[in-house]
Amino acid sequence: MTESKKAATHIVLKQTRSVIGKSEHLRAVMKGLGLGKIGSEKTLKDTPAIRGMVEKVHHMVHIEVREGDVELTGARSRAL
């Protein structure tokens, strides 16, 4: 049994803007992504749920996509 293993894609997020003055919904999304302070950085698995959250706050984060094995950080990575 040979299994073709595809390289996983990950998203590295770095918060660049503050949540001060933003709606409660956007604050909750940032908290869900594991971001809280300017400069904080998280590496998350690339899933449709994460992509949707990033789409909501794309103006407040810097996004980098990486291929291959990457050490995950953040609360969502613990559920693997």
C-alpha cells in the first residue's frame, strides 16, 4: 500500500493593525485566529475555515503562505 502524501499548506499571519475601534465581530475573528497584539504571529493549517476568517480581517494582517512541514502555533493547531 503506497500512500501519496501531499505537502501540507500553511498560512503564517502577522497582525499589523490594532483592533481598537473595530467591531466586536472583527475582534472575535482576530481572537479566533490567535492574534491579539500588533506584531503577534501565528502559523495555522490552510483550511477553508481559516481562509474565511482571514478574508474578514485581511486589512489587519500580513499573510504568507508556506508549503511543506511547518511547526504550527495557535489554538487551532492543537486539535490535529
